[in-house]
Amino acid sequence: MTALDLPRLNIAELQTLLRQREVSPREVLEALRSRIAEVEPQIDAYLSIDFDDALKQAERTDVNLALGGVPIAIKDIISVAGQPCTCASKILQDYRALYDATVIRKLRAVGAIPFGKTNMDEFAMGSSTENSSVKLTRNPWDVSRVPGGSSGGSAAAVAADTAFGALGTDTGGSIRQPAALSGVVGVKPSYGRVSRFGLVAFASSLDQAGPLTKTVRDAAMVMNAIAGPDAQDSTCLNEAVPDYTADLGRDVRGIRLGLPKEYMIEGIDPQVRAAMEKAVAHFNSLGAEIIDVSLPHTEYAIASYYMIASAEASANLARFDGVRYGHRAENPRNVFDHYGRTREEGFGPEVKRRIILGTYVLSSGYYEAYYARAQKVRTLIRRDFAEAFQKVDALISPTSPVPAFPLGEKSSDPLQMYLADIFTNAANLAGICGISLPCGFARIENGTQLPVGLQLLGNALDEGRILQIAYAYEQSTDWHKQRPPMKRETSNARL
Ligand code: GLN
């Protein structure tokens, strides 16, 4: 194994080499640094990287800890003490976090090394990372396409082997959808499974942090590190954390997988549909029982999600007023001018759209018709899942109706972009858990292969089970072994 090969390893493989003292944490970081220098100009997954700090962490780490010496990339919405935390927004462009989020504290406690912050849609609002106010991130499988979003930088970094694993956040699909479009594994934990202390809030009844990794086992290892109660987050559940790697390797014979009939909509890309059907047949051959189920309120999920998420965002983003931190407009004429121009200059168009929409659905006269009704729909969606989970152990669907789309294709049409979440945002409304993992490829005209993601949804706190099912699929297929055919030269790979 040469230093050049190191970044291709997954976390479990890297850990073995570290523990056998075949490589040191410092050598791992140096190898990652070269890899990033080589391919980051094509991908632009990172907003900031601090190798000096990472090398200091590497000196102290103990490779016998659960993630000892493993560098992890962090979405720029999660506070890492002393590092920028911009949410890819102008309003926070000079802001540095004053403390570690609980997930970062927990990662450090098991020896992991947070070393860089990844690009994202501004304040996690989007499905393509094109809403970043800083730059576009490109899909490693095809640099003319989006990596998905909003955790697109995290997904692209893992896919491009410029991170061994990453953290993202998922409010309506932002871990699972970029994982699908970039060909990696992503887990959205159940609501309350992972602390949000130190995360910049988007929609507080929906947000969760979780891992993006190269394999299911790696995702389970990161979940082991970050899950669990936290006295600093009252929405975090006081439930013990099982060992998520414990059931990996158990077979899926007799497992009941539900196929929601409402998810087989028109408009699914035919190659996504074909990959999904093959995955279902594969599970059948592994001994799982496939059961048709119905989630009758599915068609209202997107409307309900965008009302609730925007309403909560409009309240959460009120704190960005340029008074205590963040961008501040110059020479305000009065206090109204100060607030008005600070926010006008600081927020991008999608964030403004959400704040306006959210303020509207919460305003008197419209509250009942929109926000309150969306909450009722949310209850119905939650009940749909509760009923389904009486009959099945997990649900199976595509993660995204389409593979990675070209940069610019949907960025001027917010509704088209919102439809990207059709299979993901109901899980956030219901508070259940989900995983996306690679299940095939869609081939486009020029022969380029684009990854397709399979989603498994599990009942609240059933992360162990969906990881077990995902692992059985992954280990009996070889989609996860395929890597993007990245070009070495940087010049002509750019648009
Ligand atoms: N695409 C969804 C949105 O724009 C989901 C975002 C997310 O999960 N953070 O709101």
C-alpha cells in the first residue's frame, strides 16, 4: 500500500492499518492532504480545511480508540471550536465557532479528527448544493452534475476519496439524497437519536445529524460514536445506544420489507426504477419477504414539509440580525435600515424565499389554513408509517426519483428542486430513521455512469435494523466497490 492508495480506504480498513501500526495518523493526514490537493480543484467539496490543527490532533490521538486517528469531514453547519462555521452563507462568512457541537465532542472522544468543513446549500436549504453562496460543488462521477444537497460537500468528499467519512445534516433528505447522487452511504438517524447541540438550526422539529461514509459498516461505526443522550439538547432522547455494528452480518431471512405503492410514481427515471426493482428481487433472493404497503398521505408530504420547514426556519433565522455576530450592513440610517439591509445583503435568494414563505404561513389569518393544516397532515403521515411498521420491519424505495442532474438544470425552478425530496422528507415529518446506499447505476448518453441510491426506512430508533438490512445487501453486491473515474488533470474537467 502506497501513501497514494491510503485515501481510497474505508474507515474500517484504515482503522486496521492504524492499529497494526502500518501507518500513523500523521501519515494518513499527509496522504489525505495530497489527495485533496490533487482532486479538490475539480470537486470543490470543502469550504475550509485546517491541516495544522488536524496534525496537532493526530499527535494526541490513540489509535486504539473506536475511531482513533480517523479524519472526518464536517458539514459547515456544525460547530467545530475555532473553525469557521458559515453555513455557506454571507451572513456568517467571518464567523468562527466558539465551542464544539456535541457530535464533534463525541467524535473527538473516540479519537476521530475533524479536519475540514464542507460545502452545502446555504443554511441547508436545497437539494443540489447550488444554493451555497460560496461556490458550486461538483459530482465526482460527472463534474458537470450536482452532488445532491444540502450536504453535497460531505457526499462529494467521501465519493472523491478526499474524506474517509463525513457528517451531514438531514431536515428533509439532505444526507440521504446527496449520498444517493454521489454513490455513498448516508444515514438519517431518528429524531432525537443524535444531539443537535452546536448545530445551526434550520427546522428544529426535523433536523438530524448523521454520517456519510463509503460503506454501511463505517456508517454504523460513526453512529456508535455520535448517537446518544445529551443534557445540552432537551430534544435528544434519553435512550441507551446499542452497538450498531453488532447485527452486521446477520442474514435477512424472514425480514419483512414493505414496498410503498405510492412511491412507484410516474416521473421516476426508468433506470432508477429498474435498479430499484433489481434490488427488491435481490432482497427476495436473500430470503426477505416483500410486502406491498400503502402510505396514503404521501402526496401531501412535500407541501406539508415545505410549510413546516419554512415556518420553523423563519423563526430560527431571526437571530441573524448583525447585532452580536455575522455580517452587519454599513452605516445604517436607523435600526430598521440596519436589520433590513443586514438581512438583504446577508441572505441568498432561497433563504429569503423560505423566510417569506414561513412568515406567511405563520401570519394571522393564514396560520390555520396553512401551518395548522400542515401539522395535521404531518400527524396523518406519521400514522401512515406507524401502520406500515405494524406489518413490516423496514420500507424500501428509491432515495431520489432521478440520478444526479446537470448543474443549473433545476436551480432556477424551486418547485422542481423541492420535488427532489419526494421519497425523503416524509421520514423527517414522521421522525423515523433512514439510510441510502448504492444500488446500481444509470448510464447517460455519453456512457457516463451515475450512481443510484436505495433507501431503507426504519421505525423510530430502529437504526440497528436498517443498518443490518443495508449491510446484507451491500455485502452481497459490489456497487460500493466502484469508485468514480476521476480525471487526473484539473484544467479541462471544469465547466
Ligand atoms: N431539500 C430540502 C430542503 O431544501 C431538504 C434540506 C435538508 O434536508 N436540509 O429543505
